[in-house]
Amino acid sequence: MIRRAKQEEIGRIKKWLHETAISLQQKEIQQWQKFLTAEGREVVAADFHKGYLYVYTNDKDEPIASISICDKEEWDASLWKDDKEAYYVHRVVVSSAGKGQSIGGTLLTWSKQKACKEGKVLRLDCVEENYFLVSFYKNKGFKQVGTVNGFALFEAK
């Protein structure tokens, strides 16, 4: 099930981001470096307070993954120069307990449906050299619509 995150789940999500950032760093992928610091992970609390933060739960209603579905913010505006009605996906993270269950794809499909229902497109970006994510997004029905400052831009309708 996918639902809005609860405040008491913020710490768990920060931990997942930190673990994933370490894993990416070990693979020499220059993405999510900011989540190596406690200060960088504070964006999770901000996402929660803005109503952007969602979790995927197991059958015991325990979160095992999260996603932020955001309105256009400063980062997005630096990459996307138009005013199209859109949601922006950020910080998709799956806990070790959720790995290998296709949860990332489920979160993206759900996000596309949410955006479509609300008359918006769904956008996301990643470091263009993160070949795993570029391929993953394309396989999930996102179209690469450009590259800006080393970031691949994707959109789904």
C-alpha cells in the first residue's frame, strides 16, 4: 500500500537515504552526495511538512520504501525552464527489506497515475552517467526529453 508518511517515520527514511548514498559513493556514482550528511537529509522533514512524502508499506503497514512527489521547487526550476503543470519525483528510496520486490517501479507507476488523475505530467531527473537509473526510467515508460548540466531529464504523461 502507498500512503502519506507519518512524522515518526522520518528518521527511518533519512537512514535509508544515508545508506543508499554510501552505496552510490562506493560505486563511484556522483549522486545523492548531500545525503551523506545529517544536514543534507533534513530535506525529508521538509518534504513531510509540505505533504510531499509518501511511503510504500508491507502488509503490517511498516514502511519499506519512500518517494517524494513535489511541486516545482528551486532545483526543478534550474533544470526545467517551462511552466508545464507537473509533479517532480525526488528521493525514491527502497529499504534493504524491500529490495528485489519491484517496489521502485510500483512507486513510479502510482506516481504517474496520481499525476495523470490531477492533469499533470510527471518529471524526474538523474545524473546522466547513472546508467542503471537512465535505463530503469526508460523501461518504466519515461521518455528522456533532454540533458541539462549533466542531468538526464525524464517525463511521463
